[in-house]
Amino acid sequence: MLFDPAQRSGCGLLSYTGAVQSLAERSRCARETEVVNPMNFSGDPSHGSASSQPLQDLMATKAYIVEDNELIRDNLVETLTELAGVQTVGFSTNEAEACYWLDRHPEDWDLLVVDLFLGQGTGLGVLRKCAYRSAVQKVVVLSNYATAEMRTRCLACGADAIFDKSTELDLFLDYCTARH
């Protein structure tokens, strides 16, 4: 399957209430004729990695996404690319796929974005899997369930930051664009 954000209609992230927040719309309006390089997410259970990398992407932050909701994931990839300059190298839809990919690609990512509730397994298991990562690799939880208790649990499992999907998207994007 070839993912091309330019072919989808609508953009933004799905919030907890089900409304679509048009985060990418701001930059898209200014760049109506922008060419988007498609990424190949086919192949092994990890859904692969980018099939080709333009020269400018070699310096971009490389993100791996763990999100089971296709609409949220697609909009997250598009938003990270357009607004934060982040290159998505692949994604997983469940804990087992994410752990499999992380085992085989320990140095192929800079940013891991994890949802807590997945169709199979949990984001907490993914956090535990990458507890011994490089100090430059950052793990971010992006969830609709970012309660005080869950934030504490995520930090204890190794998350660097936790953001609520419905209320903290701007903070999340700021974090993704900051050099750590």
C-alpha cells in the first residue's frame, strides 16, 4: 500500500470528541501545489520504512508511530511532516508489531510516538521495550487518556513526555520540533 497524504481529502487529527482539528490546513493553504513524497509502508509486520529519502530528509527527525486508528495515524503523519518537519519511517498498529520493529531497528528512529490503547496490547508495553534506548531518542505518549495517574505510569515506564490528543496538540508539535 502506498501512502500519499496529498491524495486524501481533509486533514488534521481526530480529537477525543470525534471532531477533526485541521492542524495541517494552515500550512497547506499556503502551499497548494506542494509535492509530497509518498512513503512505502508495506512489507514486514512493522509496515516497513520510507522507500526513498530526499536529501533534505536525511537530517530530519525520524519518527516511528504506534497508533491503531488509521485516520488518526494518517493525519498524525501528515501533520508531523508539514508542521514539524518530521520524517515518519514507519508505523505499527499493535504492541507486538512495535516491539518487533524496535528490536530490529534500534538506531533507525529519533522519535517514537505511542498511543496507550491499541487494538492488541498497550502502549505501556511498547514503552517498556525501549527503556534502554539511546539518550538522543525520545519517546512521546499521545493519548486521549492522559490523566495524572497515567502520566505518572508512562514516565515510570520510560516516556519522555505525555500529551493529550484532544487538548495538547500544539504542545506536542512544539515538543517534536524542539532539539533535545
